[in-house]
Amino acid sequence: MDKIISQLESLVERYEEIQEMMSDSEVIQDTKRYTALSKEEAEMREVVKKFRRFKAVQQEINDNEDIIEHEKDDDLIALAKDENNELLQEKQNLEEAIKRLMLPKDPNDDKDIILEIRGAAGGDEASLFAADLLRMYEKYAEKQNWQVSIIDREDTEVGGFKRVAVMITGQKVYSKLKYENGAHRVQRVPVTESQGRVHTSTATVAVMPEYRQVDLELDPKDIRVDVYRSSGAGGQHINKTSSAVRMTHLPTGIVVSMQDQRSQQQNRTKALEILKSRVYDFYESQNQAKYDAKRKSAVGTGDRSERIRTYNYPQNRVTDHRIGLTLNKLDRIMNGNLDEIIDALILYYQTQQLEELSDKNA
């Protein structure tokens, strides 16, 4: 903790410097600089607040220890000991909270995402489960005040999805959904099962951060654009006009389809934005082999044996296998109440980071 305290002292100095600058009239008039300082101040505010409280608690503990050592009044000594019992617990809690706040930030945490769900092992039932997962994420997004728009879809005849991709925008989307990458397994009686037997199927989920304002210019000659009629919800307008757009980046083979917007021009603009993001991600991975390896490590093959989470309908149970968490709340979770799982995953991985940090500082 001593090394962290030294860092925190420097952080407080910077925080106070920022606050002083933000009250300067020249800085206030410089909108760009003021905005940047405001963002930096907001990111530091919580850890500074907890560190100041930590120092105050430590001072109170020291004062009580002085009373315990030098005071002759038994009642005062007893009172100081009682206070210290509570203060030492608060100090420990503050230490843990500060360590978590000081962990290195994932640079993608504030980004919006492209979430892709594919039916994997299990045929029609897998595609239906993919649709159920999409509804679960849509309901969770609604509770978070996020926006969801479908950017690509391949429906199945039974009402599911062979694949579906959505863009989710809002506050800290990636930070909360990045742990959803992987194979999701469902155990239930399919609607097509006449004998009432429980089947096991899987769908894969891939979560990709969206790269906004990507510094990448795509050569128009490298992009093939196809237009077609939109399908799905949307009324008569969707079926009468060729407003949907499919863009293919020929050098990489990356394809983006967009039909969520009302006009072809809007779909073109959105599709190009997403295409840039995916091509940027591809080149960041340097080559196709690394791109494929990254994707496979994220979602696996979709085999029934590869799973991060199991959804057991007969027992109303959800189990996240990475952290050994089991909740008998499947109905609530499928209704978008994912906070308990997501919070547990964040805590688990933060704890891992803290252990690694402690080993380095040992």
C-alpha cells in the first residue's frame, strides 16, 4: 500500500491543480481545454475522495491509539478501542476500494460495441436460443438506457437467427458486456421435441469494441456495395424500397450489412462507419491468422463442451462456469436482469488483477 499511497499523493496534487485551472477564466473560455480537464477531473474524483477519507480515518486511528496509550480514564480508553475496531474495518474497505480504482483502465471500456450472436451446435434450437439471447441483451440494454440497433441478420425459418449483429451504444457498454464473449449453452425441451426430452444446444457471442472516428481511409475501389430490400419489422416501407445496404471490403473479405435505418443513404453512412471499424480491427490484428485466432479465442467453436455459461430451463438455473456462480433466477436473467452476473464477473477479474499487482509489488 505504501507504493500506492505515494502515487495517490501525486494524484491529489494533480487533482487540485486541475480544479484550480478549471476556475481560471481563460480556461473556461477555451471549450476544448475545459472539456478535457473536466473529463480528467471526473475520472480522478472518486479515488481522490476515498483517499482523503482514508487519510482522515488513519488520523482518527492514530488519535485513538494515543488515547489508549496515555489516557488513564478507563471509559475513554474503552470508547477509543471501540471506535478503532470500526475504523480499522473502514480503513481495510477503503484500501480495497482504492486498489480497485487504481487498476489500469481498459482503453476500450468507454466504447460502444458490436455484438454478434450465432446459432452454433443444435440446429433450429440453437438459432432460437440465439434469438432469446438477443432479447436478453436488448432488455438489459434498455435497463441501462443504452440504444440497440440491428446491423446484420440471417433469419431461420423457425423464427430464430443463424446469425445476428447489433450495435449497442451508451455509457460504458464495453466495460459491462466484454465478458459475454464465448459459447453460451442452453438445456431445455425444444418446441420441436414431441417426446419432452431435454436437449443441449449452443450459441456463440462475440463482443467487439467500436472504433469511432477511425483514422483510416478506405479506397472506394476496394468496396463493393449491394443494395436490396430490407426484411423484418418495419411495415410497408421496408418491403417497397431497396434501402438495405451490404458493403464488402474486397482486400479482407469483411462484409457489413445495414438495414436498420429508414433510408438507403442512412444505411450507407452507418455501414461505412462499421466497415471502417471492422477493417481497422482486422489490420490491428496484422493478418488473417491472428484475426481468426483472436475470434476463436473469443467465441470458441460453439461445441457443446465449450461454454462459459449454461442456461438450464427445467431447473430455472444459470451457471457461469468461469467463476463458479450459480443462480436459480433464469427467468429474471432472460428478462434482462444481468447485473448480478456481470458485477460478479467484474469483481472476479478485478481480484485477479489485484493479485497480480500484489505479486509485482511483493
